[in-house]
Amino acid sequence: MQVWVGEYRASIYREGEVWTGVISLGRQPDGRRLRLKRRAATQRLLMRKLVQVADDLAKGVRAERNYTVQNAAEDLLKVLAGKGLADTTVQAYRTLIDLHLVRQLGQAPVRELSADHVEHWLFGRAEVLTTSTLQILHGLLKRALRRAQRHDKVARNVAELVDTPRGRSPRRSRSLTLPQAKALLRQALDGGDRLGPYVAVGLLTGLRTEELRALRWQQVDLDTSTVLVTRSARAGGDTKTPGSRRGLRLADLAVSALLAARTIQAADRLAVGAAYQDSGLVFARPDGTALTAAHVRDQFRLMTQAAGLGTSWCPRELRHTFVSLLSDTGVPTQKISDLLGHHDTTVTETVYRHQLQPVIENGAERMQDIFTSLLTASA
């Protein structure tokens, strides 16, 4: 039976126990016929489905009726990975989508998603996510639906109609006190932890976590006690800013930590043998491959626990501690800014304001004295 549904002619026929309707849309570029098919238990239900199809077609939408938010998100991730985005970034996006989007909205067909659905979902996530993370997640949904819209899978991007709510306040970064720094440095140098040299160098130099994970032996000169910071574990291997490329003098304790790292790697090579992947990294896994941020975070918390500091600390707080210790001994803000790889003192004064002395008059550089005394002075 032939019927008109809006501007489209449809063929309706019975197939066993169900009714089938087919709308012909001509031919595809390769010559194959392009048809939309729907099935329903009754003829009346089938007509409702065909009317919906015709309405979508009038709006320029040719989406499969089961094309879901999860499908749209997966398609976006494939595109992002194909554009050369860093694997770590794509994985971070995937984790956010899996944990906070798919579980709540993933099974909803994009054509049935409403602004109310998105708003309700965002306000629910605002209870557990920070504002910045919420903005990233909302942005991913917008991009996924924008791509679906561009490919005629949905008529409008309802996520664009909703404002991102304010999330929970992020945990403020802290710095270790001098006694806590002593305890952690003792654990790093004498506790037998594989991550010990990493933690010691991070505490003694103020390097960013991504700079430490990407540090190679060719950047280190143990004879002159210097390190050149020229790369990081960011996309493309570049440092965060051009000003982040810098040279640093190493405290004696940092040199000792690097020698310990070299000893650990020599033992790894013997244990792993031909399977060892020598990437030239200073800090690596037992097989020579690069450390991940998650691995460093987990091992770092085990170390802080072993040092009697609990498990609430993050690796980036080694850098904050570095600032705090220098500031407490009168090192000028400009010098601290240079050591951190900041373009000027603005970031140093804003991000680390809570760790800087209000007035700094003594311009003497005392890094070596500070860090050497950590193990010689009483805790």
C-alpha cells in the first residue's frame, strides 16, 4: 500500500506479525538506493513513526532512531583522536564521558534529548565536579551534538541552550611544612621506593609533574650539577610556555637522587633484558616505558602515607612546597618565578600567593642551604 506522509511517499506492508513502512529518498552517491525503514506492531503505531520520520526529514535530519548520546560522544572521541590530540587528553575526555555522561544520558536518543534533560544532568554533576571540570564536560556534549547536527543526526543542539552551572569549589593546593618536607625527603631517599628519586628531584627543583615525567638523561649533567628543562609530557612534547625552557643548578641531594635513579634503571635493564625499552627517560617504569600521571599520583600517595603524612597529597604540591620553602628563607619573588619557569611574577604571585611572604627584602639565593639542611637538621 502506498501512502503520502508529508512530502514523502511511503510503502506500507505487513511482514508476519509486524507492519513495515519504507520511505524512499532516492539514491546515494555510489548509486545505491537510500531508504528509511520503520516497523511497528500495528498500522497506527507505524504511521506515527513515519510521521516522525517525515518531520525529521523536513528539518534536515536523517538520523537513525537509535542514535544515542553515547554514540555521538564516541564519534566525537574518534574525531579528536584522529586530529592528533594527545592520547592522554583523549583518555581524560573518555574517562569524563564514561563516568559522568554515559551513565546518566548515554542511552537517550539524541533526537529525544531536551534542554531540560541537559540542565538536570548538569546540576546533578555540579554536586561532585568542580566548575572547570563541569565546563569541560558540558563542552564535550556541545561538541558531540554539534557534530551530530552537522551530519543531520539531530535538528538542534539543545546543549547550547543551557548555561554551565557553578560546580563545587576545588581543593586548594597546599604546601608541606618544613618538618613534613623533611619526612617526605627522608622517605624518598632512604625508603626504597621506586618513585623516591622522582619525588626528591621534584621537591628540590620545583619542576612541573609533566616536566619530570618527560625528563631525559641527555638533559642532565651530573658533573656540573645542572638540568636543562626543554620538554614536557604535554601534547607535542613542548614545555607549557616558551619561558618554561630553562636551566637549573641542582642541589647535592638532587644529584644523589638522580644517581639513585640511574642505579634503579641499571637493575631494571638486567631484570628485563632484551624486552627493556630504553627511551632515555630519567624516571620510567621497570620496562623503561614512560610513567603516567595516574601511576605517579597513586605511588606518591603511598609514599606520603609511609612518611606519616596521610594520602591526601598530590604530586603537584611538591612544586608548591618548593615555593614555600624558598619564600620562607627570603628568596625574592622574581628569582622564584625564574626557577619555576614563569614568564613574569604575575602567575607566581597569584597561584602561589598563599605561600609567599608578604614582604621579601633579602635577595640571597639559599636553595642549597635549605635543602641540604633537610636531612641534617633535626625534624
